[in-house]
Amino acid sequence: MTDLTTYLTSTQLAYDTAAGAYAEIVPPLFPQDLYAHAVFGVFAERVKRAGGGPVADLGCGPGHVTAHLDSLGLSAFGVDLSPKTVAEARRAHPGLRFEEGTMTGLDLADGSLGGVVAWYSTVHTPPELLPTVFAEFHRVLAPGGHLLLGFKVGDLLRHLDHAYGHDLSLDVYWLDPEHVLGLVEQAGLQVEAQLIREPEEYERATQGRQAILIARKPDDATA
């Protein structure tokens, strides 16, 4: 069983180490992800039609996804484990709110969110801890609220000793989409859509198939 404190500490340290380089490399690639932009549009409309409410971009990184959610008319804010990454997000998007926090224990009230986005932010979470994370998503979502999840497809654990020009220590998990779907449903969320796509040209050197999932907390659910 993975030690929660060790996992959180190592992930935070890795992103604190690479925060500046990550902020320079990753956001410029986001406009090329056409599937992501299409799905974010659907997600935004789902949240609005369900009554709106705050949307948390969990594992927000340097804030480019939070800013995109804001541009779609959502009341979005970001949460990230890494203080240095949060500092990068605040510097890049001073008009938006960014906080430090962890997906395994969110400092958010029960049923307080209209939406949760975890855009490739669970890829470092050991699979045995995913039920804890998805239970937190369910807890903080209001009835009718939506989850948007992006993750890597496969059956692989890759340990990185070097990334974004820095020496660091970071685990990356590729997961079976059906397994993830089952865990989301076990957490009490109803899966509305799932997309599996092949890597884009700019991703092919380092990435494989990708998955996107949208789920909803039932109207009659409680936290």
C-alpha cells in the first residue's frame, strides 16, 4: 500500500523543482489539443445548464486550463499541490484565484462546486488511492455537478528521474479506461461520456492513447 505522505511529498517536490520549465513548455501546447477544447466546451455547457456554480481545476499547474475555463464563462479557480507551481499560475493569470491543496483532502465544503476538472492531474496518483480521490470529487460536487477527467491509456508505470530539464523523482501511471470508469461509478458519479483518442503528431514521441471522461453527480445524491 502506498504511503500517502510519501506520495504527496515526492510529487510536490518534483513539480516545485520543474515549475518554471513546466510553465514555459506545457501551456503553449494546449491550443493544439483540439479534442480537449471541444470537450471543455461541452463540459462548460453541462455545468451552466445544471445551474452553474464554482468550478475547481484540481492539479491546475501553471493555470492555463483554469484560464480557459474562465474564458468559457465558468467561475473557475485552481488548486495545486506545488507552491511554486501555484506561484507560476498566479503570475501568469493575476485575475484568477489559485490555492495550494491536495486532491486526497480538499479544503472545500461538501456540495460546494458546480464542476471539477482533473486534467491529467491524477496521472501521478497511485491507482490504489484513486478511490479516495474520486470520493473527494463526489463530496465537493453539488448534486447535478459535473466531473471532467483526462488521463493516459494503458497498463504502465513509468518512473521519471529527469523531466522538463530537471533531475527529479516522479511516477506516471497509464490506466485502463474501463477500470477508471468503474472507480468513478463506485464513487457515486454517473458517467455520461468517454472518449479514447490516439496521440496527436506533436505527442507521438512521448505519449500513447489518451482518455477523456465526463461524469455527473446525481441530483438526488448527498455528499
